[in-house]
Amino acid sequence: MTNTEVSTRLEMRWVPVTDASGRTHMEAVWIEVGQPTTAAHAA
């Protein structure tokens, strides 16, 4: 059994957005991403 802590970090991603007139453009959004701080090893 392995204890694993998770740290989070912010990551910017680009997403397509369509406006009311039907035009599509890209907008940046920030999301919180979980990342294990220790690696689990198979026994």
C-alpha cells in the first residue's frame, strides 16, 4: 500500500467558443490539474 499525496497546479487550455452570430474563436481558460507527488510502484 502506498500513500500518495496529490498537488494541484493551474494549466491554461484553449477552447473553441461560438458566439451568437455563429462565429467561432478560441478563448483561454485556466483549469486546476491534480498531479501525484509520489509514484506508486508495483509489488
